[in-house]
Amino acid sequence: MLKPKSINIPKPTRYQNAAIDYYMGLTDSSYLHYGYWEPLPTAGEELTLTSLRVAQSAYAAKLLSFIPEGTKTVLDVGCGIGGNAAYFCSRGFSVEGLAPDALQQERFIKNTNGQVPFYLTRFEDFHTSRSYDLVLFSESSQYIALDDLAQGTASLLSSGGYLLIADMMRSDSEYKEGIFSNCHVASELQTALMQAGFKLIKTEDISTHIAPTIDLCVNNFRTFGLTTVKYIADVVAIAFPPLHAIGRLAFKRWLEKPIIEGLAARAIFESHLCYSIQLWQLSQGV
Ligand SMILES: C[S@@+](CC[C@H](N)C(=O)[O-])C[C@H]1O[C@@H](n2cnc3c(N)ncnc32)[C@H](O)[C@@H]1O
């Protein structure tokens, strides 16, 4: 196995990597996306990590259904730990992946049995003389500035090539602060892609099919996360009362607001965002 090289990773990307690492630990899955819940859970049905993993496999199949016939080479941008790449590889595509995280690189190589080339880099810094039939952004478009995404992808495709994006997007451009505010505004994404020479071939809003994952994360956070924090706080209050007092102040100052927001994630998502899969084609001659 290749030893991961170190690269200069900017601080915001390191924060994102830490969050992704946490999600990896929770789900123990080879996918890092929300999944596609089909059928939708019934009212009151318990949401489990096992059903999330089923939804994540269904999501890979959903992506596959968007890939045009004749596609052979795929660049998986922000490929995570290789779930999608392994799935596409097993269906005969020639796949390459990139992500700016050495830990993901290690897992990616393992999950794809070393069969899929991995580039340890940000998309913005990726340069190659190769071109691809399709460039995939599965929940990675939100980490990349619009112009970099649109122009960078156009430069990696041969004319008539495809861009497949599946991600959360802001349907409300006034939503500018909060847990999901790094997602692109859907209308701005569309404008940037059209300006770079893309036309929209197919799109589907799958918001209701990813939303159970938000509920599952919030439920688990409430049940295990908050309960554990409360237990630790109770023990500290008994053993080290002054430390507990400092901890209480720190909680009020830095943690209370993001926690309240996290618990309201489903309502925030429904009010300001959507989740869309979009297939774009680079116009012939561009
Ligand atoms: C939510 S994960 C999605 C992973 C994978 N595509 C999937 O669907 O399971 C987001 C991915 O984007 C990657 N990423 C973040 N910033 C990036 C950048 N500037 N260029 C390329 N990938 C980036 C992360 O390291 C991670 O692999």
C-alpha cells in the first residue's frame, strides 16, 4: 500500500476533514454521503445505521442511473473513502479519485483494493493532461468555489463531456449563516455552469429522500452525544466543582448556539435548502 504523502492543507479544509472523520467513525461505512432512502421510512419507524447503509448503496445506484451511455472514464472529485468509486469500478467504469485528506486516501485505497488511482489534492490544485468523459461531485461541490468548479471541470472534459453533481444547495439565497451555509445557491451554480459552457440535461430533486439521514444524525446526537456530555458534566461537577463552573461558562459562550441549531437541522434544511442531482453537458466546440 502507498504511504500517504503530506500536502499543505488549508485550515478550513482541516476543520471539514475533522467533521468528515467524525461522520466516518459514526457510520462505519465506505460512503460519506446522505444516502437515498427508498422507500421512505414510515411515520414512527426507527432510523438505524443499518438502514442508513442500505440508503447509501441505493444512492450510488441512483447516481449510476444518471450516467449517460457511452461513458467510460470518470473523475470522482472529493471521492471520500471510495464507496462510490468502488461501486462504479465494479460496473466497468475506469475511475480516478481525488481528495485533500491523507486519512481518506488510506481508506480509499483499502476500499477500492488499490484498483483506483487516488490523487491527494484539492480540486483547485489538480492539474493533468488527461481528459475525462464525466466528472463527478458527490457531495463535494459545496467545498469548492463556483468559478473553480465550473471552469476547472470544463478544462478536464473533452467537448460534449459530462458533469454530474449531487449535493445540498441553497434554494433561499438569503440564508447566509449557519450549518448549511457553505452550500452553493442553486441559481448561482446554474449561472456559473451556463457561463462556462454547460447545458442542463437532467435534474431531480431528492430532498425528501435524503432528509431521514438528517433525522437520524439529530436523533443520535440527542441520544448519545448530549447524554454523554451531560454525564461528563455531572461527574466533573462532583469531582472538580471549579472546573465545572468554567465548563458551564464555556458551554454557554461557544456551544449552546451551534447545538440548538444542530437540533433544528431538519427544519433549517426544509426552509432554506434542497438536495439535487444534476447532469450537465459541456457544449460541443467549447
Ligand atoms: C461529504 S464528503 C463526500 C465524499 C464522497 N464523494 C461520497 O459521496 O461519499 C466531501 C468530500 O469532498 C472532499 N473535499 C473537500 N474540499 C475539497 C476540495 N477543495 N477539493 C476536492 N475535494 C474536496 C472531502 O475531503 C471529502 O472527500
